[in-house]
Amino acid sequence: MTKPKVAFFDFACCEGCQLQIANLEEAVIDLLGVVDLVSFREVMKEHSDDYDIAFIEGCIQRPMDAEALKKIRENASIIVAYGACAVDGSVHTLRNEFTKEDVLNEVYGDADVEGNPYWDIYDKAKPIDEVVKVDVYIPGCPIDRDEFARIVSDVLQGKAPKLPNYAICVECKKNENICLFELGEFCLGPITRAGCNSACPNVKSGCEGCRGFLDDPRTSAHKEVLEKYGVSVDEMMAAFSIFQYGKEGS
Amino acid sequence: MQVMSKSDWLSFVDRLIREDPSEIVGVKSKGPKFVFDELDSAEELRLDYDVTILPPKKYFLPVYEDMMKYDLTSAFSVDKMVDIPPRIVIGVHPYDLVAMEQMDKVYLGDTTDELYKARREKTLIIASDILNVSEDSFAGSMGTNVSGSGYDLLVTDLGDSVAVDVGSEKGGSLLSSYANAGAADDSVEARVAGLREGVASGYSKSVDVDKADWPGLLTNNHEHSVWEEKSDKCLECGSCTLVCPTCYCFDVNDTAALNLESGVRTRTWDGCMMRDFSLVGGGEVFREGIKERYQHRIYRKGMYIPERYGFTACVGCGRCVSACLPDIADPSDVMNKLVTSSMGVPKPLPIPEAAPAAEGLAMVPRPATIVRTETMTEKEKLFEIKLDDGMPLGHGPGQFVEISIFGVGEAPISVSSAPGGDTFEIVVRKVGDVTGKLHGMDAGDKIGIRGPLGTGFDAEALKGKNLLFIAGGLGVVPMRSLFNHVLRNRADYGEVTILYGCKDPSELLFGSEVKDWEGRDDLVHKFTVDACPEGEEWEHNVGVVGTLIPQVQFDPNDTTAIVVGPPIMYRFVIRDLKEAGIPDENIIVSLERRMECGIGKCGHCQINGVYVCKEGPVFNYADMKDLPEAF
Amino acid sequence: MMSEVNVNVHHVTRVEGHGNIVLNARDGAVEKVQWQVPEAPRFFEAFVRGKPYHQLSHITTRICGICSIGHGLASLKATEAAMGVEISEQTLLLRKLALHAENLQSHILHVGYLVAPDLLGVGSVVPLVGSHPDAVLKIVGLHRMANEMSDLLCGRTTHPITMRVGGFSSIPTEKQLLAQKQKLIDAVEPTKEIGALVLSLAGKLPDFQRETEYVGLVADDEYALYDGDIGSTDTGRHPVPDYKEITNEYIVPQSTGKYCKHARESLMVGALARFNLNEDKLHPLAAEVAGMFNLHKINTNPFMNSVAQVVEFVDSIEDSLDIIDELLDRGLQEERIDVQVRAGQGVGAVEVPRGILFHDYTINDAGICTQANCIIPTNINHANIQLDMEALAPTLLDLPEKEIELTLEMLVRAYDPCISCSVHHLNVEWKR
């Protein structure tokens, strides 16, 4: 059996998700045995445009990045968006509440960047499926490395990868955590897609929703819970706009 | 009863920790709450706890449990997990003892769960009387605040001393090996009794309905407004089922290592409040509404399980009450609200007879080899399979098997060949991962088989009867195992009529066999398609399968109808049959649900209180017609 | 000699982010040599405006996946400085430990996965799995140990969860710290072996010297990482709030990451800068390792930055062991976090693996951030990389194009640039 050719690319992001792949430690060596890694700028000098599966990290800020992404789509038969930036834009969409002139001015001041393609940004930061079709999604900021391993082994075995369609609460209960609401904290766990093994509640920190909402979140029931615990919806949503800024349900 | 001083009790626990080879777990504090966890010293043990976040069931049915390891590099290789370490659990409260005894009936009854059994046998229980009542608990009114059984030792912390009741030989020898206890006199027994009385009167919550009356109350109040009021607020977070000591449903998943050489099949707790609990490979969700799921949880506790096993599947621990953010999970509150309505006479739920329990390791598949394949249509492929141990499958018509492909998972598939022979046949539609993978396999490839499972068609009972077969789509697959048996033993049966419908001509299955029917004068057969696309040839009827019923002659009072098809078909065909005058008890159906474990434990295939995998998939319509979730 | 040399490395590999190198030379003279940073701009300073104080660290850790703990700490320190929040001794010790975890993780990743392939003449760590399996497994083992330490302190390896304004949401147990201590002790032997391997290959590092200004945190009593004054090999000590006088950010058209300068045309931060400022504060084993490499202050070879990382790796193990002992001696306490909102402006500086990092916030009396400024070590280094290239390129022109390209790439890699942070990207363009 020929090994699938695999390439990794990144756009606007912190590259923390590719670090999670390195963080699989010994299992990365296993993975290298079953795929043919043809491009991964952060770890290898070699590069080829002949690949079957492309893993994309990061969101799209500029036309020059969108063009590069479209080329990748032409080359790859499967595109995997991994990490919140690629999947839904993550923190980068926080800039969408400002104009592009404002954000450029705030960061680069009056420097002359007019006409320079490096600074030619879209009005809004975009997840990659606003530019190309995405076949597989791996959410999270950062991705959960065990979920990444599971989804990759599914893809390699020809199995349709599935994300959990139940709330973080399920994992939180399995981990026997004390409910964050009982500790007086806010938590988006009840409406957020599980798969991170409830990483934040495990250390007594409320879920910030980095994995995105469930397919059909019970937002009105959640709002009632917030009210019961003395949190106004506005307060709550302001507090939890980090990852879900402007997203449906927020 | 024996007694020891408090310091002797502490040194007993410390000696266990230091000297006993078992892992010693007990109740410890976790912030403001309590959990069962490994003990480092007796000082950590908190017998004054009210309730733990999770019940001790996590030691018998672990949150995540590796059931078997498999090797993907060889054709078929599986190792069951057998290495279960010994453990002593200290501080289990009476309501949890009751819950554990219930779980034993489920997991050690009919089809024994080997892993559960091994964990149970290797675990010693040192129970403790309740010292502080949880404010969410209503165990007092459930009669579970004390328990006379289910423990190896039962301790009562009296402050200065600890009374011990020996519940088993193992418990007794543990006590004599490690503890300095002496016989208790009447005053100790009186103090224990006094403490228990104090606890019994310390409950602020109670359920006002005797648990024996729960089934009747639920039967009569299916349409009560409480269901909607509560379920509207539900977050669907699943917490209530996950913290419950009597919930035992699970999900099974395969995880392959990244080298794709090995993997594990793991089970993990699942719960009926989650939407995908009843999702099948084809995409249908059989319990879609939140209200129906909310009802299922309460009905299961108060009606389905009582009628099946004879006990109420709620021990009043109050864990679901504490875990539920919108405050809707409390079964006592539901019962107290319902009791204001009129209570009816409990109507026994018809639990059809179950198939005989499978032998041996019920969850471990047997190796088998595909000996022949035949592509039937674009989506359906036939596989002829032989078990590697040389044994015939020994199935009856209408039974199913769990097909196992390691790394991918399991899927329930109906056997479509008639009973007998060294091999058997299945016809598989490509709808999910297992079936997709199977479609890529060919003669010589190895798969795993569990089964035969479930009840089949009772070919004996049908002898001498006139039979009207009605198959829709893939329903012809399980039905074929019966009509081929009937045709092979034609003289044993009366008139035979076969009505078979599918979407369009390209989906017609078993084309060559169907052709053979043309020459037979001992059966009537008719075909139909929902629609015939332009350009395709079709000389038969066009319309849904029900449109064939008026086209054939049968005596409604002396004909048994056998109906198999997709969920939507039943409603219409059964209506047509009833209109034609066939009595309910002469209609036989085969139903599809998510049959994951196949042995009546994982909970996914339930139609109200009935396990489709165990009491079905073949049912008499009369047994099922009143179940709200059946059709 | 070739009359024309054109080198164009479009995206330098094995660095964090996207950067390009362009070299054009004709008849033995360099016409153009340029370090370009085309990374997509990310605007963190713009979009933290309007966010409440307690979210700032959780947003700004997302500036960088590799140094997220450092960003988190710089952010918390800036917030705490702005609002006048004091932290406990225990929080201080746990934060220092978290910073070591990140330093360990980042340094072993850089030296083991990104630099080692150059020294062993291969394109990536992948072929080393076959050729040097023992060394690779040791590196993986050390990387795992460092990650487990981050998991323990921060709740996960990347984007810390537990660290909050004023303290921690959750702290390790004494049992867990004891287990971590043992892992650190067990890491000493494999660290020595990896050190010996790097030493045996150190001859492959180009012998290139260029004097520059080295800047990093300095403190009286320790090898400063979490706290201290700004130290310069040219101008001595400066208080942290004066950071802008040191960094003087400016913009060049070839880089979306800003450039910096201070006493000279450029300055360098990172492991080598810290070593040059703090060599005498190293723990004994780290000092011994530095001696093995004949690394002494002031070393002006930027390629030695990778060696300084090896020395710091050892020092972080030693200091972590000391901190764990101190925490165990004190006993761990769950502490209540009590933060009062107060308007103000504050600067937080910490040493992250790639050098000194500044966050500067203005917070209003509602606890909302109204202005933010983050100065990232890779930005501070951009100009130094450019000037190193200008000095190095003319000495390389006699070499085959491939070797020129490799040497220039190795130079960039030695800085361990974190371009996503600086905004983020590396490319080399060639003309000779």
C-alpha cells in the first residue's frame, strides 16, 4: 500500500496547534511511519506540491494568503482544518469589531504601508472554509492532541471522523470535577462541543468555548441557568466572546 | 457486631494501605465536595461525607474501560483485557450498596459481563453508615438509607469508637488479619441503631409516592404537563445520567494507534439524555425530542426497570439533583408533581420474551472469513461468511450478528440466508464506517462476528399458516432468511404471498432468486417501485408497497403478515393491513434501532422498556403497538 | 567565482513563522541582502482594547503557541502592575516554575528538532529517527518531561489555563510536585548525553563574530527570567517601565514585524544575550556545560545562541529543582484570589525562550483595557539578523550557492525566531 502524502501549512495563527502534533511525542514517530510527509515548513527543509492530505492551521487575513490556500486546495484531495483559527477564526475575529483602518493604525501607526501586499488585509479575518471547501475539522485552541491522533487515524483508515456532539459537561462529569457554577465561575461547558477532556474545568477554570458550540446548543436553557446564578446574558457574552465573537448563539 | 476504638480503626485502615496488596480507595474531600479516590493514609478518609460526586460504580464499570486490544497487522487478532487489580473500597453508603446490587442483576444476570464480573469479584466493600445527610438526597423515603446486604464489612463511626458488622467471609478475614476489634455489647448496638434513626429523620427531601406505585403513576401520566415544563429547561448536558449510580448505559469505540498497527476497543459511560444516543448508521435519531428523552430517563427509573428487574432504578442519592444546573433532574420532584394527578392501576408493560443468552465472552467477537462476495446494487453487497472455528452460525431466520472490523467498530447486520449450512450470508448497505469498510473487503478477508443475536421469526409457530410477506427496501434482507426457509420447506406452510417494494428498479435485491419465483405456482409475488426513472424498464407496479395489498387475495382471519422495512413504512402498511381486517396479533414485524452491544445492556436500542437487540428485532405487532416509541 | 549569485529562500524552514532571505551579488560584491518578514499581521494590540482585565492574558497567550506561558506571564505582570495587584510568594514560585517548563520545552524543541538536522547534514529530524534513534528518543523524552511540567502547572502544555491575575485557579499537589522533581532528576543524564552530542557537532557552527548590544533581564541574585531590571551590555541597568527607550520600534517595508534599535543600529536578545549578561549567576552544572563549550561572556557569535540554549536548559532543570524544594518546604496552600479593579498603566517584562518580552497595558476604572503595546523578542532581533546577514554574506560568496543558502538559513535559525509572535514568517531570496 502506498503511503498517503501529507503536507502541513499555516496562515495567521500562533502555530500552537502544530506544536501539539510535536507534543504527541513518540506517537509522532509512529505517524511518520505510515504517512509520507512531503511538506512541513516548521520542521523540514524539503517541500513538494504533490500531496493527498493537507493540514491547514490559521485563519485568512489577506488576499495573498487566500490565493496560497486556493493552490493548496487544488493540490490536495483532503483538506483538514485544524485548530480554532482555521476552523472558525478564533481570537482573530475579535478584530472584526473594528475597521481595518483602525487596526492597522493602532498597530502600525502612520507607517506607509499603502499598496504593500503584506499589509493588504481583508475587512474581516476569515476561517478557511470561507475561502475553500474543508473536508475535516479539528477544533480547539489549541487542538487536543489525543483528538488529533484519533481523527488522523480515522482519516488514514478511511473512516469518517466524527466530533462529539455532546457538551463539555459530559467529560467534566466523567472527570469528577466540581461544577464551575457551584464554585461561582462562568462556564460555557453546557453548550460547547466536547473533545478536549474538559481541559479548563479540570483546573477550575470555566470553559471559554474555544471548540465552538454544539450542533444544536440549548442556548435559551443556558441563559436561564446564567440568570439563576446571577449573571446577565450581556455580562456572560462579553466575558465569553474570546473565541465565539459574533458567532451564532452568542 | 464488633467494635474497635477510633485509633484502632485508623490503624486498621493504615495497615490496609501499607500491607494489603489491594489498591485502597476511600472517600476523600475534593474542595467542598467528596470523591472516592486512592488513600495515602487513614487521615484522608472522610466517613462524615454526605455524598460523593460520582458513585462507586466507577470501580466496576469504569468511566473508560479498555475491553480488548487488537492487532491490525494480522488478519484477526484480539486479546481480551483480563488484568484486573484487587481493590478495597472504603466508605460506601447504603444507597450505593443498593445501587450496586441492582447493577449486579443487570451485569451478572442472563448474559454475564466478564469484565464487570472480574472487577466485582476482585473488590471488597467496606461500607459505612451515613453520618451526614446530603441536602439533595431523599434516600430516607426510598428506604435506601440503610442496607442489610451488599458489603463485606459495614462500619459505623460512633465518634470515640467504630462498630463493624461482618457481611462476608472475606470481610471477616480482612478484619481478623488487620484489625484489633472485639465483640460489641448491647450498648454499641443501641448506639448504632440510634444513629441510624437520627439519620432517617434528618432528610429534608422526600418522595411522597411509594416506589411500588411509580409504574402506575407513570403509566397514567404520559401526557402530563410536567414533562414539557421540565424538559424545556434541559441543557441536554447528560450530567444527571452520568452521576447516577443506577445508570449503566455505555458506548463502545475503537481507537487505533497512529502506527495503525494496534488499537483498543473501549467502552465509556453514555446517557439517554444526549441526542446522538439513539442515532443509527443511516442517520435516523429514534428519540429526537428533548421531552421524549427526558421522559425516557424517568420512565426507565420508575417503570421500565421495575417491570423488567423488579426494583426501582433510583436510590434517592440526590446526585442528579446536585449536578443539574437548571434544577429539573430530581425524580422525587417529578413524582411529587405527578401524584397530584389521578393514579391508575399499573398496567404491566409487555416485555416480549427474550432470546436465550449468548454463551461465553459476550462482547468478544469470533474470527470469521469472507468466502464469497457478490455486488447486488450500487449500494448493496452480499457476503458469504464462514466462522473460523468451523462451527455453523446456528441462527434462526430473522436473527442478526454484530460484524466487527477492528479499528472501525461494530455494526448489527441481519442474516439473510436461511438457517443451516456451514456458511451464512449477509447483505450490507453502505451507510456508515463499518459497512463502508466492509464493502472494500473481499473473499479471504477476516472479520469478527458476535452472534447470532436477538429473537428471530418463529418458523415453527408459523407452520400451517398462510403467510403474507411485505418487504420494503432493505427489509427484504432479514425477511429472505425466513421466506427461503419457507420455500425450502414449502409443504409445511399454507398459502405464501410475497410483496416487495423498493425505491426504483436499480435497488431491487436478489434479482436472480426473484426470477426463480416466476416458475413457481406455489407462491404469489408482486413487486413495486416508488418511482421508475425515465429510461429504465419496469413491468410491475409503481407506488408504495401498500398499494400492492389490495391487489392480492388473502383471508384476513387466517393469514399472518410479516412486515419488514424502513420506519416510515410500518405506519402505513400496518394501517392498510388493519383496514384489510388482519388482527394485530397476526402481524409480525422486525424493527431497527441502534443495537450496539447486542445483549441488552448498553441501552441504545430501547423502545420504551424493550431491548430490540434482546426481545427483538422480530416482534409481534400486538406486543409493541401501545409503546409510544415503537412506530 | 560565479559572476552572479541570486539566493532567494522563500520561507525559511524549521523556524516558527514565515520569513524570507534575499541575496543578490554581482562580481563578488553584495548588491542586496535582506531579511524579509511577510507574516500575516494579527492585530492583538488593536483587539484587546475594550476587553476586561481578566481576559487579557487568555487572549494574548494566543500571540504565540511556543511561548504562550511567557506571554501569559508578561500579560499578568502588566495587568497587575497597572492595577496594583500583589501576588503571593507561592504564586511567584509557581510562575517561575511554569516559565522554566516553557524554557525547557522550547529549547529542547529548537536544539533537538530544528538545529540538530543542520549539524547532522539532513533536512529535518525525520531521517534522524532512523539514523540516530537513541538520540531522537532521548530528545523526545526530554520534550515530554518539559510538557508534562507545563501540564502540571498550567493545566495544559500550550495556552496556560491556571494562571490568573493575582494567582492560580488550581495548583499542583505536593505528591505531583514530588513526582515532577523525580522526572527532572531523571532528565539530567539524558541532558548530559544530548549536550555531549551537540558538543561533538559544535565544530559545524560557523565561526562568525559581530559585536552588538545584548539586552535582557538582570537581577542581583539570580539568572533573571521572571523578574529584574532591563540590562544592556552597552548601557547597564534600566527600569522596566522605561522599555520604550530601549526598544524604539520602527517599521520597514520588507517586514510586517516591527524592528528595534537602541545604543547601536541593532541589538540582540535571547539565550546568548541572557548568558552574556548573567553568566556568573548560572547553577554549577550549567556553568560546567558552558565551560565544555568554551562559552564565556561576552560571546559575539550569534550561532552560539543554540549552545546558550543548551546551557539554559541545564540551568532551568537545576533552578526548577531548587524551586520545587522550596515549595515543598513551605507547604502548598490553596490561596484565595482577591483582585480589586483600579485604573492605571503598567508594564510587565519576562524572559521568554527567544528573549525579553514586554506587555504594556492601560486599564480604566471599570477594569477595561484601553490601550496595549506588546514588544516581542523576535521583533527586537529582526534588525540584528539583518545586520548579521550584511556582515556574513560577503564572506560567503566563494561558496557554492547551496552552502551560502544553508549558512544564511542557519543564522536565522540560530535566533530561534518566533515570527508568528513578531507577527509571523521566513523566506530567503538569492541573487549572487
